[in-house]
Amino acid sequence: MGLFPDAKPELIDPDPDLQLAFDAAMAAFGQGLEKTPIVLVALEEIEPHDFAGQLVEEVHYSASLLKATAMWAAFELRRAANELVATAGPAPADTLTLLRDTFGREIDENRVAQLDGKNLSGFLLPRWDKVFQVQPDATVNFTSDFFGKLFDAIVDGNNSAAGEVVHGLGFGYLTKAAATAGFFDDGAVEPPQTADGMWLCGDFGNGFPPQRIPCVNDTPVAQATSAFQMARLFTFLAAGPGAAAAPGVDPGQAPDPENTPLVDASSDEAMLKLLFNAVNVPRLHLFLNRDTSVQFVTFQSKIGLGPLNNGTNVASEAAIIKEATAGRRFVAVFQNRTFVNDASIVPVSQVIDATIANFLFP
């Protein structure tokens, strides 16, 4: 690996039995969900994992759900920095200069098509000294301030903190990392009905000029994803070696240590802890389990809630959940659900719950 992550493998496959279970659940509980992308992944001990759903490739504005993308990119950048340090062997005092000189030009010269030729001086490159603290062995870790902002962005949903995370990473790294990893195809943004990508090129209203792509549910936006790509990201986290110590994973059902990590085992474990903390705060940063009648529990989650340009609020969520009776874990993602109050999410929760029941207990 170099600065940008290698392409991630295709670790989820469509499953006809799970799709039949989903279709039956939609027939029973899905009235009004015709425009709501939903993906459910049945996590197995080893790859690949089965999935089912609807509208999975559509790209929609999904608000704060895209903060999960910034979280992932931060850990990828730390990985790349420490790999360069291991190769180059700088003195600690020279580490940040090495990163700036080696990676700065690479980011600038390898932009995604949507940023090519644009004057993004000050917005494109990482702010190395804001993101990384050099250790005595010349490796880097996040500064306490940057990790605090990352914590606040994921756990508390704070937009200002998320903006600081985006500022630290830069638009160039955020977008190109998603592209090389296979979470975004910069040649396939039109039409958004089939674009199947993840795009974060805005800072949640904190000063950077947003760079926008087309989406299905709104005018062009700076924070958008398909349900499929967000499900892939969460499946890497949920099923990789870093999940072995995560809340909700029984020791006897731990993922195979040979499964593909999202970044690496320790980074993935740290991300899972952030997402776990998000569902254990007083503000209740989850949607699916606001319906207390369902037979699953959410252990990790990132939600999104924001207005479209027409003023309609739309909700989204990516979650790692566990069915109570069989103890099976799933990744569930939905987006573009019109939100008025908690009752707006109940049909989605019921479809997810019924799909799991139909699949596990036919």
C-alpha cells in the first residue's frame, strides 16, 4: 500500500434466500418505503457475506452519515503515514516534513475527475501538524485535539467538529482515497440512480467550498452515498479481525482473523468503539432501535439527518445489529427516509426485523 488505499475486495454477495425474506417483509411492512434504499447484510464468520435490499446503487444525500467516511479516511491516512515512516526512517523532527513533501504533490497530482483543474488551494491537502503528533520513534498518532474532534463528530454528531476533521484530511485525500478503495467511481456519477458511490467533499458548513455531485433525492450535494457502499464499509468493520473484541461479538462467534480489515485490526477496533459510543450517549444517536418492539439490538451506528433543498428532512443510518434469539449479527443501512418524528422510522425497523425473522426462522 502507498498513500492511497488499495481497492477493497467485494466481500458481500446478493443472496436469493435473504432477498426473498426481504421481499416478503416489504410486502408486509414496506408501504411508503418505495423510495427508501435499504441493504441488509448477514454477517458470516468468513467472507463473503450475503446481502439483500432495494435501490442499493442509488446515490442520495445522507447528511451526517458521511462522517463515517471521514472517520475511515483518517485512519487510512495514519496507516499510510506510518508505512512511509517505516520505509524512509526519518528522525522524529523530520517526520512531518517528510509527509508534507512526499504526499502533498501526490495528492495534488492525483485528483478525482470532479476536482481536476479547480483552484482548491488550502482545501485540498491534509493539515499534517493538526492531524498528527510525532512519537519518539518517528511514527505518528492523532493529536489529542484531532482525535477529540473525531470523537465529537462520530459520538456526539457535532458538525463543527466534523468540519475540523475534514479540514485536517483535505478534500483531495478524502475523495481520492474513496476512489482507490473502490467506494467511489469518479467516472460514474451520472446518472445517480446507478452511480453506486460514496462522496464526501464538504465540511458540514464550516468554511470549505463544497464540491458537489448529482444525487437522486436532491440537487447536487457534497455529502452523498449509495446504501451499498456504506454497507460495504460497515461490513469490513463488523466482520474483520478488529471486530473480535467489539461489543456484541460472542467469543465463540468471532470473525475469522483472516477476514479482510477495513484498515487494520487496531484501527478497525478503534472505529468500532467510536460507533459503539455513538449509541450509548443520552442523545440516542440511532434510529432503528427507537422502535422497541423489534428483536434486534444496535451495537454500533452512525446516523444522518438533514434537510433537502425543498426543506424535507431525510434520515439515514448504517448500523451493526444483533438478533436476540439466534445471536446472529447483521449490517443494516437505510437512507432517504422522510423524517417527521420517530414514528417515521418504524416501517424501516419493521422491515429489517421481519427480514431477519423470515431469513433465520423460515
